[in-house]
Amino acid sequence: MHFTSSILITIALAGLAPIIVRLLGSRAKWVLTTGPLACLLIFGYEFSQLPRAGSKVIEYGWVPGLNVNLSFTWMVLGCSLLC
């Protein structure tokens, strides 16, 4: 669920960006940076929930009638923890 909310936050802010910039001018950058910051916090929380050197699969029913699913796999490898 957190993964979905981070995608929706990004899409909503991208759609509202022209309106926010028109209303706030140069101060809009402070409002618009909250989206990537929220996504970073959400992904950080999701990353902390992964087992060490394991993986997590997030799956959504995209077209349930045809049994088509949308899946995301998070894999944690030793080298990726250094980056």
C-alpha cells in the first residue's frame, strides 16, 4: 500500500505543479520538494521492512478477469546496501 501511495503522490504533484507555481511563484519549490521527500521516506520504510539479502514482491491485480497482475520485486543484495 505504501508503494501505491508514493506513486500517487508523485503523479498528483506533477499534475498540480503548474498551478502551484502560478500561485506561489518562486516559493513553490518548497511545496514541490515535499513529494520526493515523502517518496524517499516511504521507500526507506519499505526498504527497512525487507529481510536481509532477501526479496519482497508487491503484486496488484491489474486485469483480474484475465488473471493479469502487475508485480514489483524488491531484491536486496550485498552490493546494493553500499549504494
